[in-house]
Amino acid sequence: MKLVFIGSADFAVPSLESVAREHDLELVITQPDRAGGRGMEASYTPVKEKALELETPIYQPEDINSRDSLERISQVDPDGFVLAAYGQKVKKEVLESVEWPVNIHGSLLPKYRGAAPINWAVIRGEEVTGVTTIIMDEGIDTGPMLLKKRTEIGENETAGEVHDRLSELAGELVLDTLAGLEEGTIDPREQEGEPSFAPKLSKDDGLVDWSLRSMDIHNHIRGMNPWPGAYSYYNGERVGFYRSRDLGDLEGELASKLPLGRGSGETDPGEIIDTGSIGLVVRCGDRTALKLNQVQPPSKCVMSGTDFVNGYHLEIGDRFTDTC
């Protein structure tokens, strides 16, 4: 099949490699180079870096829906295109320029339509997720479904770890999808069930709400890892959280191991209730507790909770807060 690949982020790279290996890949469309870093030097998208390695023609429009973009695609005259993690909405005229406008999405549609499906699946504590291929329409991830592939989410897995596994699954699923379309063995079908949504995240979304139960905060921390990163404030300074463990209800055996014993549950959310017996433990909402395994103080590398306790001389009764 003669194809154009459209993508930008690293999630799309395994799919690009699959398409290039098995099909006639005529063109890669990706976002323009952007200035970044301390030197504000132009940086390539991960898809562009891979396309250069594959020696595939590259096109980087500011607007994929422009007249110039349509003309560039028409010059190739592809049978279809494969889109993954591109970062720009594609309009009807572009979609109708090919027979098969295929999109690869990192969720089990119609759940988690939108820009950050993997993060939100982890944040919401989902136990299963996957990838879905669809025929694109003008909606946001609303087109008819083609194929799905599922995978479990571990209780301590981060969004970054799930992302890497899903990107590999996407590279496999796209080949099955294209083969089915060529052979006529796949019938696109409308999405069924109640949709949910996964809006784009910002750095502000990482702020921890200590009034939530420990499991919800644990899911929040791993869902924000590696970006935008969960955080709170200690003595007016921002502290990042990267790994945690849900300890659950502050009762029974857990309470007996803590310095304050059953009194641990009478503390306030965000209050540190252990610095050594179990580790760096924080009281959460509804009389629950969370252990912080990996933290990052300002201008420091990520360190263990124990190293943070020792280096910053944390004491029981100190607090993490939501303001600096």
C-alpha cells in the first residue's frame, strides 16, 4: 500500500518503523522544528529523527490543512495515511484525499478520547488499556473502529512505562490493520459505549491534593510520571514525586508500625507521619497513608524518600502543602 505517515511524538515511532518496513512509504509529515533547551536550538520531533534515519522524504507544514499541504499529499497520490500522535486536528478535505485515513490511538476507544489517553487511564486507576485503530473523521477520536489490542496496567506502573508498551503494540496493530484493509477482511464499525475524555495536561495538573485517598494520590503520581510530574510544596519549595506506594487505611498492622500508632489517623492530610519505620509516609484523606519512594527537591536529582528525609531533616509533623 502506498502511504503517507503523519506523526510527531515518540509514541508514533514504532508505527513509523512498521509502516516503512512493510509498505511503500512515500512521505512523512511531522510538526516543524521548534526552538528549545537552554540554547534555544531547533529540535526535531522524534518522528523526524526516525524518518531521517529511514531516509524518507519529510514535510513539515505549520498547518496540515493548508492548500500547500493538500498539494504535497496529492503529489504522492497515496492510498491512505497512518496518523499517530501528530498534535494537530486534521480536517475533512485532507481526510477525503485518501481512501484509508487510519489513526492509531492509545486507548480502548471510546474510552479516553483526546490528547492524553495514557496518562488519564493511569490517573483513573484503570487495570486494562490498549490501542485502537480507527478510520478518521472530523471528530476527536470518534471515527469507526478497525482493530483493538489490549494490555493490563500494573498497580505501580507509571504512565511512561505504559506509554512505551502501548507504542510497541501500536506498531504491531497498524500492520494487522493495513493488511485487513488491503484484504477486505476488516469492516469498520461504529464505536459503542459511553465515551470518556482525556484532555491535554499542563504542569499545574501535577499538584497533589492530599485530601484525596492514598490510592487516588498514588495513581495521580504514577499518571504524571514522567510528564508533567506530580508535586507539592515543603517549606515553600516545590518537591516532585515520581514513585509511591499506597499503604491504605491507617489501622491495624499498619498503624502499629508507625511512630504515632493509632494517633496517625488523627493528623491532617499532607502531614508527615513517619520518617524511618516504614519510610517517608504522608497522611492522606479518609484516614489513609502513602509512602513516597522517589522525590525530587528543587535543583536536585531524583532521590529516595529516605535520602530526602536525611538531607532535609524532615520530622514527624512536618507538612506538604498545596501552596508555596
